[in-house]
Amino acid sequence: MQPSPNDWPLAPPPPPAGAPRDRGVFLSGVLVLGMFGNIAGIAGYLLLGAAATGAEARARESLDNAAALASRHLSTTMHLLALLAFANVVFLTGVWMWKKWGVYGYGAFSLIGTLAGLKSSPIAAFVGLAWFMILAVKVAGKWNDFE
């Protein structure tokens, strides 16, 4: 005898409040490495932005406006990438705390970072996108645990 359609479970029930959630070693590693990688990225982008700002000042002194403009563009791009990396740290912290906004924000900012970084560092841009894909695959199995 088959159960009626009203008795079919549509989705697994959410875990009770306060129940321990198992993050798993791989997901924990992805989150921790992602946080440390973005923190290192912030430092690197800020250093590159500062170097580009210095190059802009030297170009202005030598009256080379094209070089000054290129350096200003690079400085602005590096500071934008540092800001995106900081946002990614915040969103990865949200994922660590089982918040759905962390996953959504990390996905959105990974796409924005990929688009922004294509000109300056295409390989790093695609690595960031691949990192999000790995995170998305690991989070998909535990989506019901997120708030």
C-alpha cells in the first residue's frame, strides 16, 4: 500500500535549534584556506596599490601623463580588489557561522571580483571563481543546516 501524496516528504526536516551541525573536514578547510587566502590577498593588493600610487607620483613629476594615468588606474583596481577580498572574508565568516547570506554574498562578490580582476590578473580571477564553485558544491549538501 502506497502512502497518499500528502504523506510524501518534500524536504528533510530542518534540524532542531541548538543541534550540533557537522561541517566536515573538507568544508572547514575550504573556509579557513579561503579566509587566509583573502587576508593575504588584501595585504598584497594594498601593497601593489601603494606601489602604483608611488609610480603615479613619479610619473607626474616627470610630466608623463600617460604613465601617471595608467598607474592611477592600476592603483584604483588594486584597492577595489582589496575591498572585494575584505568583503569575501566577511562572507566566508558568515558561511562559517551557518548563515545563508554568507553563501549568497560570497557568490555575488566572487563574480564581481572575477569581472574586476580579469584585466589585472585573469588567473587569480578564475581561481577565485573556482574556489566559489568548490564551496558551492560542498555547501549544497548541507544547505538545510544554514539559517
